[in-house]
Amino acid sequence: MEVKMKVCPKCENVYNEALHPTCPHCVGTMPETEPNDDNSVVSNIGKTEPAGAMRTMPANILGDIEPVVGWLVCIEGPMRGMDFKIYGGYNYIGRESGEIVLQGDAQISRERHAVISYYAKRDTYFVGPADGRNIIELNEEPVFNATEMKSYDVITIGSTKLMLIGLCGKRFNWAEGVKND
């Protein structure tokens, strides 16, 4: 798979242009106002997208929607209660950019502090350090290399704790669908 990292000019998040034709962080967003035909301004607050607009969704190489493989749920820290989608391959965690952006925790590096990955051939999740300065933990143990994760494992980065909720695994994956035990 080709990796073509691009910085979104609107939100400044980094994304893989080979997988996403447009920024997946900006999907469905639009300015708070827009001009009318007579140059008056119409508020967009409460609207989700302009009338008649096609909504752009993250796409994989085949042009289909890139399927989610799991979620990280913030169970402690400034973003407590928020969930973050995990896609196949590498998902970088940072305070200001990456596929998973954890704002409000100064102990998390601005970009590429850690990486969460899903390896489809083995239906397995991994967590590992990236370029972050502070050590990450998995279930209160330090992580120095890529380490396998299971659902309900907890990653600690700074004062933030994230719980893995895996969709793909022994009972389901996108290639085979629902698997019977």
C-alpha cells in the first residue's frame, strides 16, 4: 500500500492521501456562515452540510468506505467519554495531529506519540511507541516495542487512559464476516 501523508490545510491534521481523497477529520464540516446570492450571510449553525452536497467519506484503495476495525474510548483524562475509530494499518496518536487526536493532555506529544495498529492477517491489535517523549503503558506495564492488545486492555499516555474495544477478531472480520464458533 502506498503511503502519501498530507497535511490538511483546513484543520492541519495529517492523513494518508492514498487512503483518503479528502481529510477524514473534516468530513461533514463546513464554515459557520456562507454568502447568499444577494451577498447577505446565512448561518450554517445547526446544519450538517450544504443543501445538495455530496458527503465525502474515508475511502480505501478500492474506493469503498474504509471500515472501522475497533475503537479507543477515553476512560480517564481531558477527553473522558470520547471515542476514536481505529482503521486497519497504522493509527498514530498525538495531541494536535494524527488519526487519533487527544487534546488537553500536555504529556502527549503533538504528533506521533504512539501508534495503534490492526493486523488483519492475524485479527490482532498492537500498540507501540512512536516519536513521543514519555513512556506509554499497557495495563500499567511500560511499552517499549509493539505489544499485542486485546479488547478491554487499557493504554495510558500521560494522564489519559484509553480502552480498546475491538470489532474485528475471533468472531468477526471484514474479509470473512461473522464467524461461527
